[in-house]
Amino acid sequence: MKSTAKKLIVAAAFVPTVAFAWPWSTDMMNQPSIKPQEGTPAAFPKRSIPVMGNPTQVSNREEAKGLKNPIEPTQASLDKGKDLFKIICGACHGNTGKADSPVTDKIGAISLVDDYVQGLDEGWIWGTITFGSFVMPAYGVPGPQGGSNDLSPEERWHVVNYVKHQLVKDAAGDSVASTAGDSVASNE
């Protein structure tokens, strides 16, 4: 009799219907949790300082037209603007600004070395970087709706300096260098 009871207990342990009744077999999705922005927020600690993002004095790209660049196009500004351009803008506009990246045709990025763009107001370019346009995302929206790639107002002005004062020269030097490299390769 003892061996029959023992066999019955062992058999019951391996029956799946019994295992589903155990407390650790509950679905992990159905557990207590707190969702973001749910419930009453905790009070801020005393002496805390709110951070509201980077101040932008205009509310859209149209209002930015006519803004004067407060940063002189020094070599340091152009270098910083070039670095930021390659990080933020190069993926779509190409590192040369000639709309020669692999995704340019897919998203419709324009060449920034064309006369049209070079003739644009610095404020307009800054506003386009800040608020985006058509398929271009915004890179300067303050507050919680901003993204991880946001640039400070100063960084945006450095990029404007680079686009307006150095990008065309760099793009021309790049095409001369690639042409020279092609002729050297064909002579070998």
C-alpha cells in the first residue's frame, strides 16, 4: 500500500494540471506595477532646482527668420560646428553636405551646399535645426518632448556657422581630393 501511495504522489507531481495551480506559475505580465505618470507624484525635495530644457526665444521656424547669430564664425566655432554636423546632420545630408549619404534618396534630404540653402538667412537655418521641417526631426525642442540628440542653442549656432561659412569649402576640397585620388588610381 505504501508503494502505491508513493507512486501516486510521484505521478501527481508530474501531471501538468497540478503544476499550473502552484503560486509561482502566474504570468509575470499580471503583477502589481506603477506606470509612468500614474498616481500622485512625489513632492520635490526642498531646495531642488527645476530644469526646463534649453531656452528658445522663438516658438517656430518662421519666427526664427531674421535672428542674428550671436556666435562669431571663429575657427573654434567652425571646428565645433563641423564635429556636430558630422554627428547630427551627416547621416542624412552626407558628411560633405551634398546629400550624398546612403539614405538621402529614401528620405528626401537636400544638398546644403546648393546656392538655395547658402542664400538662406542664418536665423532660418537655426530655426530649421531647432524645429525641423517636413521629414527632418527637430534638434532643439526644450522640455520633456525633446529628444536625446537635441542640441543646445549655442551648439545649433555653431552648426549654422559651419554650414554658412565652411561647408561649401570643405565640400569643394573633398571633391578635388576624390578627383585627384581617381586620377592617381587611373595612372597606376
